[in-house]
Amino acid sequence: MYRDALPTLQQRWQRLGAEVREGVGRIEASGWRHLPAEVRERIEGLLREGERWVDEWHHALAAIDALERCRVSVDDALAAMDDPHHAWNVPAAGWPGVEFPWMRAIDASLAEASSAELGDEAQERLSARVRDIARRFDGDATLDAAHGRGARARFRVGGAPMVFDVWAVRGSGFWSGPRVEVGLLTTARRSAPRLVLRPEGASGGLGRSGRGAATGDAELDGRFVWEGEPGATAALRAREVQKGLREVCMEDVPTLAVAEGVASMRWTFAPTVRSVTAAVAVLRLLRGG
């Protein structure tokens, strides 16, 4: 009886294995790195157990049982990744990490730019400007770093931790002379699809994934190229996100990135209240709060 049932069990085992592998593939494409170690180990262990070749009915039953338990774990993981309130999706309460210099290394126009030393008076003016802009948003904003090449402030807006980074650079060739790089960072959902939105004409290391289709707005799409995972540009179609991008573009076409639990925007221009306010609004919307 059981021997006669073996071909049927093998077919069920094959179908179930394909379903589980498809689910694991979806996790690996977006959030595998964010799963707790014990969840990853359980899925991997059950998958190995379920993929053993079944040449007898009792082997098939054991493998099917392992795959069914694996499918439950995979389904739970997929549901958790779609839950914005789940532990590994919630933006961290702490500050996102950042190191000087804050420069658009991926932008060909700044490929040869170097940091520019500022005199004491220029440094004081820059630090004061960074601090004053940050305190427009948060009276408790702190000047985290200040030295001869730039300044960094930290502040919170509606609970969202913001790092406001400014760096003086000296370019070469077409971009010769002193200039200022501005960056703003906040935390984001760790399972959010990875996205890089760059100025049209900027060079990148990952290859372009799109042109003229990031926001659905012809004016904005003509200014950017983008790279990212499936679903990455969906948030860019929100009207308020597009409004913020337009505001920053009045000073410089920015680079926007969402990856590994950090959302950031950077551009080249002396920082203004208007541009930083617009960037704060965009990043808050992208982080979901």
C-alpha cells in the first residue's frame, strides 16, 4: 500500500518543495539579512531536511513534514516583513551612522573632488549655520562635529532622528573651486526595497535600472535615473514626496537613497532652511513617520 503511494508522495514533495523555495527566494530578495539568526537557521535546517531525496515512503513523509513546517516559517517571515510594526522593520530609535566626508562619490562630476580646509572664520560661520538650521526643527539640536572641513548636527522631527551633515570640498576641472556638499540622513524600515535616485548624467556602480519612470511626473523623471529592487519607486509617486524633491531641485538635483535601514538625501549647495525642510519632509515620508 505504502509502496504504491510513493509516486504520489514524491509528487507532493516536489510541489511543496517548489512552493517553499519560491517563498525563500522572495525573502532572500528583500529581507533575508534582517531575519533573526534563529529564524534563518530554522528555515535553512528544515529546507535541508525536506530536500533530501525520497526513495521510500517513510523518507517522503518525513521530508514532507519538514517542508510543511518550513513553509509555515517562511509564511510567517514574509508576513512579518510586510508588517511595518514588526521588530525588524521598525526604524531604530538611535542615530544612523555616518562618517565624514559626506560626498557624492558616485557622481562623476565629483570623482576628483577633495576636502577643502576652511579658515577659522569660515568654519565658525558654517558651524553656526548648520546649528541654526537644525534648531529650526528641534530646539535641542546638537552640533555633533565641527572641524576645518565641515560640521554635523543631530536633531529630531516628530521622533525621527536626523543627521545633518555639511562638508566643504574643492573640485577640479569643470567643478574647480570650493563648494559645499549637504547630506541629511534618517533611519528607515530595514526591509524597505533598496533604492538609489540619482541626477541624470551621474555615474553609478550598479548599472541603471530605470529612466523617466521613477516618479510618474515628467518634470521630475527627466532629472533622474534610478536603481533599485521591485517596488522601490512606489513611494516616489506620493504627491508630498514629489513636492519635496522639487523644492530641493531648485538648488541642486539631489541623490536619494534608501538601503540597510537608512534613508538619505544629499546635494551640492550651501544649506538653506528651505532645502533642508523639503529634504526632511521627503525622508520622513520614506521612513513612514
